[in-house]
Amino acid sequence: MEVALASAALSISLKLAASPALKKLLSNASTYLGVNMARELHELETTVLPQFELLIEAADKGNHRPRLDKWLQELKEGFYLAEDLLDKHEYNLLKRHAKGKDSSSANSSISSTLMKPLRAASSRLSNLSSENRKLIQHLNELKATLAKAKDFRQLLCLPAGYIAERPIIPSAAVPETTSLPPLKVIGRDKDRDHIIECLTKTTATTESSVAMYSGLAIVGAGGMGKSTLAQLVYNDKRVKEHFDVTMWVSISRKLDVRRHTREIIESASQGECPRIDNLDTLQRKLSNILQESGKFLLVLDDVWFEPGSDREWDQLLAPLVSQETGSKVLVTSRHNIFPAALCCEVCPLEKMKETQFLALFKYHAFSGPEITNPQLHERLEDLAGKIAKRLGQSPLAAKAVGSQLKGKTDITAWKDALTIKIDKLSDPLRALFWSYEKLGPCLQRCFLYCSLFPKGHKYDINELVHLWMAEGLIDSCNKNKRVMLGAGWDCFNEMISVSFFQQAYGTYFVMHDLLHDLAESLSQKDYFRLEGDKVTEIPSTVRHLSVRVDSMKQHEQSICKLHHLRTIICIDPLMDDVSYLFKILQNLKKLRVLSLSSYSSSRLPESVGELKHLRYLNIIRTLISDLPKSLCTLYHLQLLLFNHTVESLPEKLCNLTKLRHIKRHQNRIRNIGKLTSLQQVRKFSVQKEKGYELQQLRDMNEIHGQFSVYNLENVAGKDEALESKLHQKKHIWDLHLVWSCKNNVNADDSLHLEILEGLMPPPQLRRIQIDGYKSSKHPDWLLDASYFENLESLCFVNCSALQSLPSNIELFENCSSLVLCDVPNLKTLPLLPLGLEVLEVKKCPLLVFISNDELENHDQRENIMRTDHLASQLSLIWEVDSGSYIKLVLSSEYSFLKQLKILMRADVSHVENLESSPEREEDEVLVKEDIIKACIYCHEQRIRLIYGRSIGLPLVLPSGLRRLSLSSCSITDGALAICLDGLTSLERLSLEEIMTLTTLPSEEVHQHLTKLGSLVIKSCWRLRSLGGLRAATSLSHVTLMFCPSSELACGAECLPLSLESLCIWNCVLGADFLCADWPHINAIEIRYCRSTACMSVGNLTSVKSFSLFSLPDLCTLEGLSSLQLESVHLYDVPKLIPECISEFRVQNSLGVSSPVILNNMLSAEGFTVPKTLSLINCEEPVISFEESANFTSVQSLTFFGCRMISLPTNLKCFSNLKNLHIQRCLNISSLPDLPSSLQNIRVLACSELLKENCRAPDGESWPKIAHIRWKEFR
């Protein structure tokens, strides 16, 4: 196997250089230069490379190996040099194009621009530049080197013109989604239970080993499932309940005492460990954590014990001391030799039973589309049994080979797998290598690229695809001419489908260690990871480098010798200054990818312009805010990624015509229309300034995904709109068209219509939002029933003149989402499509839903007109926030009522008078009374208008609706009951500013809402009862905001037992509201509420997060001692007595508005400050933390919205602080001395003076933060 991998590595090294993209460039460009090497390239691809392993074997037998190696090296170097020279030649053409021509020729393809001078060059060699002469000379040399292939072909005794037969392996079907199926483990239940029993049982040994641990090792061959078994054990409920703290660290061969101690600390504390170099400090920190934690379980995954490393292992394990007996260290390893300090009891992992192994292989091999042909299925079942017997009982091999066969119905592919023969369980690489060989050449290169990242790395799919694009790895697999980014996703998804990646979370994926070993062994000549300061030499053949060290200084000489280096990726932030880094980089002229991470400078040096081959520049993880003009000379640049600190862009960025992706500020690029390759443009703002006109979009047909066009009021008319050619941008699937002048009442109705006509979108569009449109008519393309192929979402926002939606039913045929916001003239809804899943209606005052029964029920009308209770409740709520929320809602009510009266031709003068009267009052009491009177008046007028209708109009919705949001419109109790009845698929319901609602529907209606999980009710002033809500047995999240009439007492009777989170704002609470037995409740948040002096929470034993904000009446909380809280927030609870405060026990996060609250907690016996501490909206100008208090447990400290003029001067008492977050603290201008442990500082929305003081290198506070690895200022 080692010989096979070595031979493969030689072949792969050559293939990396001779990529299909390069061969195509050579075969085309060289023809125009008069050096035709197409025949030689064809011979290399069809004869030499397919027979490479045989060629090496023949060369070894005939003593030709030195000559073959020399030829291969010459060929590889020749390919790379040719690519560099052609790249430089193209750079010069791009430069001339940028300087000599403007937008008139911006659309001509670079390939044609390249070929025209090359054609001329072939006929006028005497006029060629010295650079072109050098290029032609080298291409001739490369042709001669290629011609030597025939000499080696003769070693194989192959006739001239022989073409090796190589079956084409069809690509696996690419799944629509990147999500992996749930992890399924077969045949390891007994092993799991045995390991758990060994870990949790009490023995005489554990009882006598006071304050120590005992070791247990899972030993087995690579790929046998040791880590999977350890994960099963680690996440088992029995283990979580037995141990007080659990930690997981992957050793992966190389033991690094400092790094792995940091990782153990991070796992124990669930946070980031400071960059402390002193090992003694690290060990004391770990020891303190464990001594405070009780029993611990530490998993050391993939341990390799090397002879002579006993001392390092002793150092790593020395801090593992606990206050309790029974702590354990669980090890996974391929060998049963361990350091003396571990004293491991070995649990050898036995082979799976044949039936279990076959089941595992079949699970992966047959997890694709169902095979409907019974004869074929039987034949494949038989082959599966034979293949499984040849996989040496290796679970990893079963997964890799099975996944490769998934979805394949060609018997030949399955028979090919019978060539695998794993003789020993310790050699699953053979199966993995077989699976690797089945990948296409493009996927192989993309897979090998992943070896640049360390084992255990979480690959972000978006970042990785961008890197593949920049390195030119995707061009060759993009046979269907898909958008490059989409092709990259296809590659990644295909590798997921064959189990080369597994999902960690979200868009992050991990790779098995053995697969990483395979990638590393096959790519070691070209890829290198610089990890740790023990590395003294980097191979000269390396062209791609990743860096994971504190500083480059120790490695400067080694890196500067890598003149052919193409890639530098910083895995972790460097402490070096950016200007120093570029002194190193100026020697690396062939760089194509540069991903920087350093927080020690705000400027990108001008010398970046010397990196003429650069395709990818990532400075997101830096403080760089100034981009130099020379950036605009990087004509090959395809991806430019920077963060929010960059406020302006260089003027001539439009010269970078190859740019495909830019992270931010696309709308600030003058003449962006030249960037015809841009794929991701989120926003374009039309301006009446040259370079920002709508016509800039004309040739930008590569834009894809979501795209918004703002400021359409700056468009002159239909002709200008047509010039944008939006209909040609077929990759856009979500389009927003926005007129930004909200109050443009004088807008020309016909002009808006003309402009929208000219902005005809592509027919492939899936979502469209029209915002600020002032015409009452719809454009023809929206009325054309056959125009859109699959429109899924339609949204109208601030369309004041529209009276109806498009009438064509076909438009809504595929529509699953309809959003109507601020469409005041809309009177009715169309017939809603059966497939509708989302409906949002907001600020549509003429949409009134009321049943005929209610129109005839005069008693109900009189009841809802009674306002005494509402007035008293509003007066009560006023005191909490000085009426600010009431004023906010009243402002919306004024607008609503005014629109309603105008549209119904009623007198609006009284509304206008009320609108201005409170602002004229000087007496606060009079203001309060007048505003509440105005609220009552608005309510009465609304009810009169609604009940004055002659015909009722119910809201009938399709049964498949999943989300319903009604806001600032009118729906009565009966109409809501009719609306919700039968919505068995409803998952989310939101009711906001529905002033006609007095009670929710009955239990009978709620019983049918079997999927309702979330309910939000906001600003429903007349809502007094939650009706039969308790019958909604799937409801888990409830939010009630500003419902002053609601009778919130005895929560157990009005809210269901399924409740998990409860949020109450601006309401009145009864004493027994929280006296409920909600067994699943996890989070409770109460803000700006009136309450009784005492409330009981003793029954809420499952609550983990408890937040109280602005509760002026609350004095005591009974039953606090029974709660085990993870997060507590106490802000502005002035009457809460110290004795009550001292009863709080918090495990993870504490937020307070005053140091007094914190001091009351600190005075309580046994109170430990949690690892996250926040001071929010503190009014004191100067504060200081209690010097005698123990803050060593705090790792994260936040100051938010505080009025203090400076931070506390004694922050050094937070000796283990890692994260400091300062936000909206406008009076702070400088920083005090900070703890040396600090690893991350974020300063957001603070004073400019503070930002200046923190600026490198001259800011007054810069020396205090220079050592901090991660910094963010904005």
C-alpha cells in the first residue's frame, strides 16, 4: 500500500501542475504563439498519466527511475513556469485594457482580448517584447520536454498512438441539499454500554484514588469506529448525569503540551483560552477549574504514544486533580502502549459481527434512490455481500466504499469494487484510496487541497469553495458552464455524498482523520502546514502553505526561499504587524491566494500591488480599514473579502474586471458595470451621478442569488430602466425593487408604471418584492400569466396607490408566500392559492375581517366600545416607561385612523388636532391624560367605522398555511376563529396591533392547531382573554407584548403544559401568574410590567434562563432556592430586596444594571460569579468592582449602554478574563490597564475618541491592547 501511495503521490504532483484548465490554456494560447504542442499534451493525458503506476514499475525494473524522476520534475516545473508566464502576459493585457479603454470595451471577453495580440504576435515575431520572446522560448522547451514521453512509452512496450482504456466513472447525483442524514451507528450498543459501565461504576480503586483519575482506553485499528464509539459514550445521558464536567480533546498524533492544555481548558469552560505561553500558569488554571467542578471525564481522542515522550505526558496530565473521586480519562488509540501517567485499563474494540458489518455496508450502499427492479436489486444485494467480505471488517471502509456505490445501478461499478482486498483491519487506507480514485480529477484536486487545514478543522463550505475557485480547481469540472460558485457547491455536495465530509453544524463540515491522512500523504510535495515553532524546514517543492504559529519571524528565512509559493492561509491570527508580513510577502511574487489574520495594523500596505498573480485576498480577520490605490492594479483578483472596518473603496476598483466576489460595499463602486464577472451583488443604489446610473447593470449578467435595486426615484423613465436588462440576469432568484422616497406623494403615477415595465425581471425568478411603488396599475409582465416559470414569493411594501393584487390566478399557482405591508388602499385579497404557506398582512387599514353574525350582534359592539377598563390599564402601564411605548403605538394608531377615515370619506380634523395637542402640553400629568384620551378616541372611532359596514368579510385561508402574521389591520373575534379553524399545518401565528380583538378562539379551535409552535401577540389593547389557548398542546414559545387589558393571572389555566419559553412585556401580572407547573419551561423574560409585590416561581424547576427588566413593583420572589439557573438578568428592579437577590445561583451568565445587585449576590455564602458577566444600562458615572470578591471564574465581561465616563480601574482582578465587549458606552474615551489573559476585545457603537485611542500604532490605549489576538472596532 505504501508503494501504491508513493506512486500515486508522484502522479498527483504532476496532475496538480498539469490541470485541465492549464492544458486548455496552453493548447489554445500556444497555438497562437506558433508553438503547437497539442499532440504532445494529448499523448501525456491519454498514454502516460493513465499508465503512471505501470510506468514507474517498468522504470524501476529497467534502472530508468532516475531518468524518469528527472523528466517528471522538469515537466512539472515546466508546466508551472508556463502558467506563470502566461499569467503575467495576460496581466499586462489586462493592465493595458484598464488604462487604455473605458466602458465601451468593458464587455469584451478577456480570452478574445488575449488572443488578438497573440495572433498578431505569431506573424510578427520580430516585434515581440522581450517578455513574449521569453514565453515563446519556454513553450518550445516545454514542448521538447513533453516529446520525451515517447521514450518512456517504449518502456511499457506500447505502440505509437496507443490510448489507454479507462472507464468513465459517472458522477454521483448531486443532492439538492447539503444536509447529511442523521448519524446512524450499527452494531456498537454492547460496546457503548460496557464502556459506560466501566466509566460510572464505583470500585475500591476509585474510592482509594482520592482526588485522582483512572484511565480507560478504547483500542483498535484506524477506521474501526473508536472515535464514533467514544462520541456515543460522551453524549449519552448516563454519562452527562454522572460527571460534573466533560471535556473532549483530539490529540491526533503530535502531542503539544501547551496547545492541548489550552484545548482541555477551552472544553472544560466552553470558551476560548487566553494565549498564555507560561505552562505553569496554564496548568494552574486547569487545576483550579477541575478542583471547582467535581467529577470530570476527559476524552483524549486519537492518542499516539511515542517512546521518549513520558515527560510531556506527565506534564499534560499533572493538573488533572479533582475534589471528588471517580474522575476518568477515556482514550482512543490504535496502539495499546500508553504512558505510565495514564494507567489505562484497555478495552479492545472487537470486530463487528458479519451480519452487523454487512448491515452497515448496505446502509451506505443502498441509501440512494430506491432500486425498483427486483432482479437488479437481488443481484446488487449478492454483490454487496461479496464486497463486504473484502473490506476487512473496517467500518470506515464500509462507509467510504458503500457511499461511493450509492445510487449506482451499473453492475460494472459494483464489480470494480471486488478488486479491493483488505487483508488486515489496520489497512483501511486501501479502501479509502479506491474511493478516492473513483472521484473525478477535479474532485481529487479539491479533496487534496483540504490537507492545508489541520486535523479536526471545521471547513466552512463557503470559504472552501471560494478558495477552490481562486486556485483554479473548479474550472475544469464546470462542464455545464454553471455559475462558478454553484459548480463549487456541486463539488462539495458530491464529496458529502461519498462520505468524504460529515456535517458538524450549519455550513461547517469535518473530515475523518484517516481521510485527512490520505489527503496529506498524496499531496505532501505541494501542500504544507506550518504548525508550531518546532518546524525548522519547509520542503522547497511546496507551493501551498497554511500557517498556525504566533509569529512568522522565526520562519522568515524558510518562507522567503519559497519563490514559487502560490498560497498562504493564516489559520489563527498572527501577532506580527501587517507591514512586517508584507516585507516577507514581497519575495513571494507568485502568490495567488492570501488569507491574512492579524489585528496589529489598520492599513494594507501599497506593496500589495506587487502581487500581480493574486486571485484571492481575504482580510476579514484584521483591523484593516484603509485600502491602498495599488489594490486596483491586481487585475487577476477574483475574490476580495474585507470586514466592516473598511469605510471607503479605492476609486478605480472597477478596473478589476475579473472580480467575481466582493464582500461589502458593492453599491459604492463607481462604474461597477465594468465588473461583468461579479456574481454576488446584494445591493445597487441608483444615483444621478455618473458611474452610478441604472445602465451600469446592463452587462452584469453573472449576478446571482438575492439582488436589490434602490433609489429608483432617480431613474428618468422606461428607456433608462430597459437599459438595465434585468430580464437577462437569469441567475437572480430573489429581486427587490425599491423606490426609497417614502413620502413622495407627488410622484408621477405613470412614471412609476413605466419604470417598473422597463425593469422586467428574469422569468426564472422565485421571489420578488416591490417597495415604494406609487402607481395603481400593475406592469404587463406581472399580469402575464405565463411569464414566470416558478414564482414562489410575492411581496408589496409601501405601495400606497394599489387597490388590488394582480387578478391572474396563474401568477399565484406556485406561490407559497404572500407579503403585504403598508398597502393602505388594498380593499380585498384575491383567491389565495392552495399551496400558500406564508401570509403576512400589515398596515392595510381597508382590510377588515368580520363575520355577518358579529355585524348583527349589537351587544358585542357595545361591549367592545366600553373603554373604562382600558383607560385604567393604560394609566397603570404608563408608569413603567413614562408612556414611551404608549406614545409609539398611538402614533401608529393616528396614522391608521387617519388613513381609514380618508379612505372612507370621514372627517379627519379631530384626529389631526389630537395628533398635535400632546406635544403642546407642558404639564406631564396633562400629557398623560390627553394621550390616553386620544388612545380611547382612536379605538372608539375604529370600532364605529368597522361595525358600520353593511356586509361581513371573513378571512378564509388554505389549510396548508404554516405562518400567519396579521398586523395593523382589523379582524374580530369571530373572524379569527373562522380563519384559524382547520389550519392543521400552522406553525407560527403573529397578531400585532389588532385593536378589534378581545379574546382568542375556543379550545375546540386550538385543538386542531396541532403543529402551532410559536405565538406572538403584540399591542392588542382590547385583548382580555387567551380563550382556549391551553388546548394548543404543541405550543412551545409564547410572546405577549403590550396587552394592557389582558388578565394574566394563574398562568397554569391559560397557557399549555408544552410551554418552553415565555416572554411578557408591558402587561399587568397577577400574583399567581407564575404559579404554574410547566414541566418543559426553559426561559422566562418579563419586561416593563406592573405586578404584585410578591410572586412565586418555586414550581418552575426546569427554568434555566430568567430575565427581569423594569419591574417597579416587585419586592420578593418566592421559591428561588429551588431553581438551578444557567442565565440571570436583573435590570431596573428597584424594590427587589437584598435577601431575595442573594438567593440567586447562576451557572453561566449574569447580567445586572447596577453593581449594588452584584454586591448583594457576592455577599451570599457559596455564590460564585459565572463565567459571563454583563453590566447593562448602568446609570452611575463611576463604578468599581469589589476588590475582595473572587472574579477568577469570569471569562467574558460586557458593558452595554452604560453612562460611566471610564471603565473600572481594577479590571485586572479578572485574572482569567478572555473576552471584553464594550457597546454603546458613549462617555468612555480610553481604556484602563487590562488583564494579560485577555484574548478578544470588541468595541461597538462607542465614541470616536475611544476608537482613535485604540488605533494602532499611535493610539494612547494601543499598548494596552496590542497583545490581544482578536480585536474588533466599529
